[in-house]
Amino acid sequence: MISDRELFSGFPPKVYRNRALLDLAEGQRCVRCGKQDGTTVPAHYHGKWAHLFGKAGSQKISDLCVCHLCHECHDKFDSKTLSAGGWLNEDEKALEFMVCIQRTLHTMLHQGRITFVINKKARIAMEFSC
């Protein structure tokens, strides 16, 4: 098992930026409600664990931590009121957003819009195609 020291040795992490990755949200279905109404955007995670992924002050989290949300669902996650999204607490809200991030990555992988490439020096690298 990896120790906390090894796991967190690179913190704060370098924030990853990739405009092409963000642009992949255009025309996609919302991973939360399934709507495909033209309002889907790449929504950056900003919940209770955001500092673990590069969030600091006004700086947004890494572009790897986004999910494809429609305007309505994005507003619910941005709301300061937990009841807006039907959550009981911040943990529930954060967990749902993390699941939405995984659903987004999984969807893009299955659509062939992102691929994983083995790089022996970097171990694993991600390539993004549009």
C-alpha cells in the first residue's frame, strides 16, 4: 500500500490545463441528468477536496477534474444551498461530483475522444483527440 508521504509528495500539485480537453464537452449529454440541450459545459470540481487537485484561491482545479454538466445541473453544484441538488451534506455533494467526473472520463474514453498511451518514462500518459 502506498504511504501518505509518497501519495502527497508532489503537493500542491501542478495544475493541468488543456483547452482541447475542455472543448470536448460541446454537444455532449449532461452526465448527471442526461439532457442534451446545447448547454453542456466542462464544470470544474470545487468541493471539499478541491485543494488536493490544485485549487488555491481563485485558481480553478486541474482540467482533469471536470465533468460535462448542463446549465441546470451546473447551477445546482454551484449553489451554496445543499437542498438545491437534493444533497444531505457536503460529503454527498462532493461524492456525486466525483462520480460525474469519472462518468465523463469513461464516456469520452468509450467514444474514442481520449486514449491512454503507455510511456515507459512517464509510466502512463493521456492523449486527447477531438
